[in-house]
Amino acid sequence: MPKFEHHRYQLGYMIQEAAQRDPTVPIVLDKPLGINPRLGKSLLVGDLAEIVETFAGQLYRAGVRPGDRVAVYKTNNADIMAIACALSRVRAVPVLLSPLLPADAAARLISRAGPRYVLTDSKKIEAGELDSELIEESGASVLLTSGSYGDLTTVTDLESAPIPEFGPIDPTAPCVITHTSGTTREPKLVEQNTQGLGTHITLQLRIANALRVRERWALCVSFVHIRTYSALGVGLSRRMPFAFLVDHDVDTVRDVFTRFRPGLVETHPNTFIRWESLADDPARPLSSARYYINTFDAIHPRTVRVLLAASDHRFPLYFQAYGQTESGPVTVRIYTRRGAERANGRCVGYPIPGLTGVRLRNGRKGLSPIEIRSRGRAITYLGEENLFASQVDGVWWDMGDVGYRGRWGCVHLLDRAIDHIEGLNSVLEIEDKLMSRLPELREIILVPKGDHTIQPIICTKTDSPLDSAVWQQAVQDLPPMAEPVQCTWEDLPQTATSKVKRVELQKIVQQDALPTLGMRPPAN
């Protein structure tokens, strides 16, 4: 029989507990909460706890009950986080779907999840991104978080009903369902439990406690990703002021950062590349940053160097975590200014003693599939349980990556197995080198062509054509490649966390369907 306990890392409990300890911790937003816009862009932890409690009571009045799966697919806003916590407060299971998912993909995931309710807003329906009649035909009821549409019920219009007090829970039961990024195929629905989420938070608290981190934390990541909730747990435990950003745009970030002055900055790796321009901004929005964090994907060493140089702190640090939605963070690497100058970007750090482990399926010799064990591993893929099981070997989980262990045990991530190009040691390693050699690049992706050549796809920061002579100089000591194809960043197929969908991009290139920009010929 499972052990039932009152678990402090239950989503619905974390905010209430933090508000009891100190309700005055500030929270800054770049957009008002959709479910309570009257508070504007500045509120306190106590305000957020009240919003969660009120919305939980309104959900209860609407008919949401313990154990119900409730899909959340609405306009992007930090209120997604508050809604998830409110659903947890009534012991329902939130199914968090990215607002950036295409309507057809979202409909398929909703069908697979089989929720009792779907929470959306009038903007999504009016934009044609959710067919309420189609959803209701599947047996789910559609509720609006804000706005009005036809005869649909708007939750915030309801009187808040009394909800059950906190009590013992089964920490191994599903508490939230998120989804993978979908870089190689359609996203998979990942069931997480409170025990696993607690492990993610415990791991990060060890580091935060050791460094006595209490800085203001600016977080600009997907609100439907499990990472948001582990970060929330750490920040609330440490009483850290938060800035939650919806907009990745440099102008918005500059405005928020110059007012908020974060000491800890976290976003997606490709968004950090976009924010490199902030390093030279006269307003110096990154000058207060003492720590940077990235998960989701590997970071280019060039970006680490630029961000660390922008800080006014004497000894700023950059934390890179290697992991997946299914595993949580597995290894951690810390960069310093000096270390970043000579860093090998393929080294992603070391496992965390007592919480995670790494093994190479083929041992230490050569390129090998990377397998990990983690106390924070997800439960399964909802509706694709056999697929999940196929990646499990006892306590070990196949990451779908290839790499090796260094002399001192550091894990080196070379490539996603599906993206590895035969004959190259590492696609990502070559991309790292070119990003460092060509500071005008925003992104470079190498994909194989049908004729066994390597096709570089490049985007520049300003969409200006790249000089072909500069390119030839940069690649002269690298394996032979085709002439690069240049496009805009927006033309690349991307996930909700700004990862490039390499498999899809390869198909687009092979079909000659990628909109391109011309390169500039060398000057005479």
C-alpha cells in the first residue's frame, strides 16, 4: 500500500505555505494575470495565494472535483501557473498544454488525455485555435477562464465555493500532466507525481541553500513546463522575489529588468542567445545578474561568455542543467567567467549524489547511448505507456542522446541520437565552434542532405546576409559542408521552448521548401 502523507511539494500547497510564512514577497509581471487583471503587474505572494484559493473555489463551484483531469489550453499568460496550482488545490490533475501548439495538435492531445473539463479563454476560441463543439463531442465540458463566448461558463464569474482543507495525499499518484517539446515527433503527455516534483525541488534547493541564494529571480520559461513548478518551489522556499515574463522580446525584457534588477536570470537557451544584445545595452539590464540558469537544451559557450561578461558582480556563475521533462535535471555544470573562456560546450556536468546517476550503455569506449536514473523520473506517457516502457531498463532511462564520460566522470553530450550525422564526432560541437567564430549568427543548424552532404542552415541576428568569405574562413578546418542556406529565425520550425525541430527542418530542406535569404558575395 502506498504511504499517504501531507506533502509540502503539492502544487496547491506550496503557494499557501509560502504566503503563511511571508505574504509580502513581491512578484512582478510583464502582463496582468488573465484571471485577475485588476492587480496589474505588481503583486505579492499573499495576493497570489488569494488568487489561487479564490479560483480553486470557483473551479469547485463549476463542478471540478478531486481526481478530475482538466486540460488547460489558453492564451499565454502567467495565470497558467496560478490555474495549475488552483486545480491542484482541489486535487484535480491539470493537463498543461502549450498555448503555442497548433490547434490540431492540441485537439489530439486533449483527446488522448480524456479530460473531464477543458479550460480555455474566449481569445483562443475566437482565433479558431479551439473548437468548443468538437471538444464537447468528445465528452469534455469547456470552461472559460476569462472573456465570454456563447453559453459557455466563465469560471471567474462564479461565486467561490468552500473547498476541502489540505490533507494527506498519495505522493506517487499523478499530480500534473505536461508534455514533451516534440522536437522529433508529436509531443508526448508526461504524467508527473508529487514525489518526483519534490525530488526536482530538493536537488535545486541543495545548491541554492549551499550558495545562500536569495536574489530576485527573473523567470521567462514556458508556464506549461514542469521546470516552472520546480523553480516556483525553490523560489518560494527561499522567499525570493519573482518576475514572471510571458514576452521574450528584448524591449520587454529590458523594461522589466531595469525596474526589477534580477540577481538570477533564467530562460530557454535560444532565448538567451536573443538576449545577448542586452549585454551592450546602455540601460545595462543584466548588470545585476549574479546567477544564470538554463535547462531544456545545451547552451553555446559563446552565449555563456557574453552573459557572464555583462554582470557587474565580481564572481557571477552560470548553471547549466542537463535533463528532460521525463527525468528532471540529471547533471549540473557551473561556468565561471574564466572557465567559460576555455569551456567545452559538450560537457554538461556531473550527476547529483543520492538523486541521479548516469551510465553509458556501451561503457566508456566511443560514442554511446546515455542512460540515467533519477528519483524524479516521470510515471509514464499518458496513452503511450508502451513507448515509455520501451525506454526503461529497470531503474535506467534512455535519454535518446549519445555521448561519453570524460576522464574525471563529466558527462559529454554529443548529439540527440536521431540527429547524429554519420562520420561526424558531434553535430553540436561543430555548431558550438561556428557560433563562437561568427558572433553575428543567432543560430546554426546542421542537417544531412539526401546526397550524404551536410547542409548548414544559418540565421543572423539582424537577418543581414552573411559574407561568404567570412563563412569560408570560419569553416576551413571543419569537415566538408555544402554552402549554407540562410533564413530568418521565424522560418525555422520550433517547439514551445524555442528548440528547433531538426527532423522537421531536415524534411523541409530536402523538399526545398525553406524560405531563404541570399548570402553576400565576398568583396573584391
